[in-house]
Amino acid sequence: MYQEDGRWAKIIRAVDRILAISDVHGQNKKLLDLLKETEYNHETDLLILVGDMIDRGEENLDTIATCEELRRKGAILLKGNHEQFLQESLVEMIHSESWRSHPSKNLYYWYTYNGGASMYHEIRDLSKERLEKILKFTQALPLYFSSGNYIFTHAGANTTKPIELNTEDEVVWMEDGFPYCPAYSGKVLIFGHIPIWKLDPHDQKLKRQNAEIWYDKINKDKIGIDCGGVFGGRLAAIELPTYREFYVR
């Protein structure tokens, strides 16, 4: 069991291991395959999905249904920038009478340029009640989770201030220079948001189709787990505290 208040989540049960996954992006079948690969057991494991569960892929509503079921069984779901996009768009779709003919810039940019087209097509004809249910799903997502030596967010943090003082934008969007500066003393910050080949752009060994989890080798306090599953890479999971890695294509 865990508690949420829209910003943070606190675990109150003992677990054998933590599994963290990021950037599922509407790939429900891949998510299920990855959970099978990890032999996930909700009774003994803590699963953390660090945002961007939707958009870009073609199984968005199925992914939300799976994530809601996982949350009912104790998983932690964090907000990413794509859940932020969705939340803002849903508010307009629910409360505006003219969003179909005269969408706001935010709604238009979400489905035209920011990866929301597939999600938009899945929800545009849903009832207001269904849209409100999805909105509640996004609004309930905490911004970060901390357990022991680990902190989890979607896109890192502004590490010049305590994690609990970070704004929503600071944890669902990546701060300039975040991957390369020290994070929090005595903690390891685990994040997604940006495919790992963009973290090491000069490393020619990084092949997109064989993307591997990224470790900060300088500060040793950050791990990037977005292996670009929706961009021709792989969907990844990391097991803690063993640092065992799992991948599916």
C-alpha cells in the first residue's frame, strides 16, 4: 500500500525488490511482456512506472487500464510530461464547447507535434464521463517517489533544491545540464524521459536497437532507464538493489 497527495508517494509495506520502468508510451503489449520477463509479483515486489505511460504508441487506453490495475495492486505511477499534456487537453475537452473546431494552442500542439495523435484519436469520441475518469487518473499521479537510497522522477530534478520543493515542470521536463551535474548526496536518482542515446551522443557503441540503461559514471548518482522502446529501441526495467536489467523489443 502507498499514500499519494499529487506530489509524492510513500511506501508503507516491505518488499523484496523494486522494479522501475519508464516511457511505456502506449505500448501495452510490450509492458506486459516486460513484466513477464521480470517475473513481477505484486505481493513481493514494488513496481514503479516513472511517467510517460501514454502517447506515441497505439494501445493507450489499454495501457491506462493495465496501469490502473497495477496501481490497485500496489504499483507506484508517476507523472510524466505526456500525462501533463493529456491532463491539460482533457480539461479543455471536458469544459470547452468549441475544442473540436477551435482547439487551443496547447491541445493543437499536443496532437499535432507533441506525440499525442494516437491518444487523441482513442479518446476524441469518448463520453464526458469517460474523459473525466481519465482526467482523475492523471490528476492523481505523484511527481516523485523516494525509498531508501533511491529517488524516482520522470525527468530528473532541479537538484539545487530539495526534491520535495521541485515544481511539476522541474520533474516532468529535464533541467538543462541535469544528467551531468551532481544530484542528491547519498541518493541515486532514477529517471526516464530522454532516450539514453541522447545522453551519450558521442558514444558510437550505443546502437538504438540495442539501447542499454545509462549510468552516470562520473557522479555515480543517476540512472537513465528510457531505452527508447517507442523509437526503435527497447523497453527496459531495472531491478533494485541488484541493478539487474531486463529488456523487450
